[in-house]
Amino acid sequence: MAKQRSPSRGAADDFTDDVGAFRAAVRDVTPLAQTPLAAGLAKPKPRPSRRKSASSPMEDLDAAMPLVGGAPADPDASTDEAVTVEGALTFQRGGVRTQVMRRLRRGLYPINAELDLHGLSQTAARMQLAEFIAYGRESGCRCVRIVHGKGYRSGARGPVLKTAVNLWLRRHMDVMAFVSARAIDGGTGAVYVLLRA
């Protein structure tokens, strides 16, 4: 049965009745004793993220991303076959699921940033790629596109920049996976790169 209000009582009276009822309900409750935290259980302060200063040169760039010679492929590249002009690139670090690779290959991840290396020397391309990946990590980018070209103008040497990008991305620890892009996004002249989250 619904409770009816009497017309003579106002909202203020209802409020004081509610407050009085609440106080009566919690009259026998005793507050818990406040105990201080143990010395080792204090909440830790957040650590500042380690960032390299923009003015400092990148350490060990030659070791992490070596330049690629024209004729022989680098034995550290760990590729099964030589990179060709029309050949597709693919790489998957351990722990990356097959479903993730399938979505990456289909271009289903949104592209957060893009880098075009067309017309650059290996040295300039390597520096820009290293800076771009560092920027992508700091900015929280998950998937980026890198355009390296197909290497049609490389002649008998084969696609030098494509081979170099293939090697550099495999050796970079912030790169979890990469695949050649869909035709609409550059085909075998570009790669979708999945960065470490």
C-alpha cells in the first residue's frame, strides 16, 4: 500500500523525518579505528617516463639499424628470401596473435601516423625512421604506415631502401609486426607497422 502524504506537511518536514529515521538506524554503529599504513605499504609515487633528450644523438644506431650494402644481403636480417621489387614484406614477433596479423594485413587498424622515405639516402632514411618510431611510441600510436617505395630505380642492386627498411623494422624492439600494405595504401611499396603498446 502506497504511503500518502498529508497535505499539511511540507517538504522540509519530510526531510527532517528522513534525517531522524537515518540517525535512529545508525545510532548503535561505531566507526572503525583508523590504522596508519605500514612503512612499506605507502602508495608509491609515479615514476617519470624515461625520455631521450631531443638534442642527444641516438645511441648505437649503427648496431641497431645497420646500413645495407647493395649486393649481398645482411646475414643478420633473418629473412628467408631476398627482398624483390614486387615481393611482399611480413614480420611477426613472438607473442603476436594470428588474428592481429590478419587484421593488420587487411588494413583494419587505423593509421595514426605516416612516414614517406621516397628519395632519401639510407643514412637519412634510417635517422628519420628511428625518430619516427620514437615519436610514435611517445605519442601512443599503435599502427603507422611507412612508405619505402618499390625500388624500381635501384637497378641491378635491387630495392635498397625496401631491403633496409625490412631489416631495420625487424631489429627494432618497438616494432611488434609489419606487413606490406594494401594496394590502395601503396601495396608492396609501403608497410603497415604495429608498434608496441
